[in-house]
Amino acid sequence: MPCANLKTVKPMAEIYDRVALIGLGLIASSMYWAIKQGGLAREVTGYARSADTRNTARAVSYTHLTLPTSDLV
């Protein structure tokens, strides 16, 4: 069975107010885009220990990521 193209999938109803991603690597990137394109959460926030990783996340693919942070609260 072929995979659905995410651009043609009808967004679902928003389920979560905020989703927090711990780590901003390949898996988190995939989860971020699926959540955003599917409309599953109002806000997606992320944690990264490294300032370089947070800066990269802001500069590249995570343009709508709210508060890439080094703080776990």
C-alpha cells in the first residue's frame, strides 16, 4: 500500500495545546512536520542541550518551532 503524500492529507482536528519535543534530530524533525501539517497541536516546542543545535533549528527547518530551549521545566 503506497504512503499518502502529507500535502494531500486532510488536517485532523487540533488535539493538543502544546507538544514538547525532547531533542531536535531527525526523528523530532519528522514528528514536528507531521504534527504541523496534520494540525494536531496549536504549538510545538523543543528542547536541545546544545546552543548550536537550537540555532540550527531556528535557522533551518523549524521555522515555526516555538521556543527552542535549553531549559527543561
